[in-house]
Amino acid sequence: MEQDDIVAGWSERIARATETGAPLRLRGGGTKDWYGQTLQGEILDTRTYRGIISYDPAELVITARSGTPLAEVEAQQREHGQMLPFEPPHFGRGATIGGCIAVGIAGPRRAWTGAARDFVLGAVVMNRHGQVCCTSASKWSRTSRVMTCRACSRVRSARSV
């Protein structure tokens, strides 16, 4: 399935849910289902909308779709001696970068490096009417409908903390 088809399908489902008042439950790998309130609503699975769009190790900027596995993002960064500075816990093999940002749980470095949200430069989101809304970012492609994060740091600098 093409990425634009996935976004169009989500748009229709979200608009329909708004019209009928039916709750939706956005879910990637489901590794954080235990966190927060009681789960309810039809699942809108984000895992089909995945992939690293761009990665610029020199600029410490990665652009990825919400359903991209966190392990895939971290593996890409490891190849360049980098890491996510907020140390997101996985809570399972299916953890996604979208879930990481949505839930905002960070590891022990948070006190020194900041929370996950502190590294988000821009995002493309969908409102309750199924309309795509864009935020600005220094590295941006309006047509790619992705989240751009300044979410990496040099491993050596992280060890010095």
C-alpha cells in the first residue's frame, strides 16, 4: 500500500469517527498500552506508515514516519556513532518512534538532555476532521507527511554527561 493511500485511509476513518462520535485508539506496536487510562475505541494501527525518510548525521537530524520501529531508528544512528539522547524505553520489540514521541517517556538522561518532545523540530499531524496540518521545521518536505526530529546526539558527548 502506498504511503499516500495510508494517509487518505486514515483521513476518512478519522473524519467518520468524528461524525459518528465513535472513539479511535491510535496504536503502533502497543508496547505502551499499559500506560495511562483505560483503552477504548477502534484501533487505528500506525505501523503501516513507516520508514526513515532522511537522516543527516552531520546535522543530527532524522525524519521518520510515525510507524517506524524505534529499533530501526536506533540502528541507523548506531551506524554513525549516534543515539537518541533521551533514551526512550522500548517496553517491547514493537516500539515505534511515533509512540515514543506521543507518550513522551524518557530514560535516565532526561534530566540532563531533555524529554523526547524537546527534540521534535516539526511534525505533520491530522486533526479530528481528517485534515493534514503541518508545523514548521528547519528540514521540511510538505509532501512527505512525516515527523522531523532533532533526535540524535554523538555517543561520545552523551557519555560525558
